[in-house]
Amino acid sequence: MSEHPSRLTLRRTQIPGVGPDDWAVIHDGGEVIGRIYRAPNRQGDSWFWGLNLFPSSAANSGYALSLAEAKSRFRARWRSLRESTQGGPTRRP
């Protein structure tokens, strides 16, 4: 693992028909490793976050009450996976 922390940045998705609150999560300026988006429901808005990993796991996605919380949970899970696997987690093919 590199000595500097990996950078995660958000970029609006280019998916036709999605709302403005739909973000791709980019690792170190290149690879898309997940997505965060507003998920309206009857109780109000929530934010979905998910990592694009294989094999998939319920621990690699979830819901949060705010964008800040979704970003925090995404980053925490990503860091946990990077620390527990040599060379980082496996991305979906």
C-alpha cells in the first residue's frame, strides 16, 4: 500500500435521466470505484452509497441521512478494505 492516503473525489455521473445529485466516486483521479446518490423515499430523502466490488457484499453499501454522512461511510469502508487486503479490494469486472 502506498504511503500517502488514496484520494477519493466525486464527479457527476453521465447517466441519462438521473437527477443532479448522482455522483461517481473516483479513486486517485482515474478509476470509478463506486457511486453516491440521493434516494428519495416516503420518509424523506436519504443518500445511497456503494462500492463497485466483486464479490458484492451488503457491507459495501448502505444509506445515510446526508451527503456528508454518505461520503464518510464510503471512505471508512474503502479504507477498511484497503487495510485488510494486499493491494486493495477487487473491482467488479
